[in-house]
Amino acid sequence: MRNMIGKRMQADPNKPRPTNIQLCEQALAKARPWGLEAEVMWSAMNGAVEANEQGKTFEEALEYALGEWDL
């Protein structure tokens, strides 16, 4: 999954956490330096609703959320 600045978010299959949780963790880490964790998750939840209606993936919802905050 690529965010707005091109760094790839990727789950590590050797970690015990599920893939989607690893991606959430990475999105939150990207938002943390600016104190935008809640905003990114709010955007992700809104993006997930839209993604569900349009048949998009969870990763696309997170990408949308990071993009809304230029992260």
C-alpha cells in the first residue's frame, strides 16, 4: 500500500498481529509526530464506510485516511 509520499506500508507475515492491525499501527505511527492519530483514524472510519459501499479494500481506506492529512 502506498501513501501520499510513496513510502510503502506493508505487513510482516512473521509478526503475530493480523495484517490489518499491523497496517493500522503503521498509519498511527506516521500520524503521531503531528498529533493526528485520532484524525487519521476518524478519516479511516469514514473511508471504510465509503470503501464498503464501493467495494474497496481495508488498505485503500487507510490510504485514503493518510491522504486526507497529507501523510
